[in-house]
Amino acid sequence: MKVFGWLYDKVLSWSQHRRAPAILAGLSFSESVVFPIPPDVMLAPMAMTQPEKAWRFALITTLASVLGGIAGYWLGYFLFDPVVLPLVEWAGYQDKLIRVTSWFQDYGFWIIFIAGFSPLPYKLFTVSGGMLGVAFIPFVLGSIISRGLRFFLVAWLLKTGGPKMAVHLRTYIDRIGWGMVILIIIAYVWTR
């Protein structure tokens, strides 16, 4: 089944659109607040197919993501009870919220740094940081450093591979995609 090849081609075509940088910024901002798809999905093909603009794309992603993180922080700070808590309860994320809260208490600043760099859902940490009243300046600095490191690393890796990498990835994208699906299922079953 060639599902991932079609999706790969679609994302590559989106990355070439004249409004791709604006879409990248919107995706980066919204992912830091509510949206489930990470901006790497757009940044990676843009950096790979237009390596001369990779640093610019990484900067756009970083700035928009940090601004989205700030919006998430203020959402948690000012609107946690009337807006966020009902959504958390509706989605059944109470346990995740408790876990994130305990991580903030245990690790402080470093949890923002880890969440910003890792594939953990950054939005949970931005909103929780605001809800808990985490110091704002360290929150922003941790976000800038961690998100910057992550997105500039992605841009560098794919800039280095360049358009040749796009061809090689296309050859193996279905195997890679199905391998990821299997790993996600195994991880899900293992953690239950």
C-alpha cells in the first residue's frame, strides 16, 4: 500500500508553494498552543528542497513557535479554569496534566527546555507553564533556546542532504512510514 508516497509528494508540493513560509509560520505558532501536527512536517521538506533558504525557514519556525508558546503561556495563565480545564477534561488528559505539573515542580526551567527540543507535545508545557505561573522570562528563554536548537538542527540536517536526499527518501518513504506506524503501535501497547 503506497499511502506514504502520496503523502510525501503532497507535502513536497506544499513546501514549494509561494505562501509556504507563511503556512510554516502559522503551523509553528498553532502547534505551540493547540494544533497536533509539529512544524517539522513543513520545515523538513522546505529545507531539503530549498537548501539556500534553510536558515531562514528555521528562523521563521523558531520565532513563530516561541510566539505561539507565549500565547499558550498566557492562555494557561489567564484562561485555564474557564477555557483550558474543560478541554482537558473533555479530551481525557487529566492524567497528562497532573504528570506535566509534577515535572514542572521537579525540573523547573529544564522541563521547558526538554519539551521544546524533544517530540513531547510542547503545547502541554506552554499552557501548563502559564497555569502554574512559571517565571515568564526563563520560560521564554528556555523556549527560544530549545526550539531554536531543534529547528536549526532539522534545517541543517536536511539542508546538508538537499534535493538528492528528497529522491532517496521518496524511494523508501513507504517502508519508513509503515515502520513508524509499527513502532508507534508497539510503543502504545507497551506503555499501556
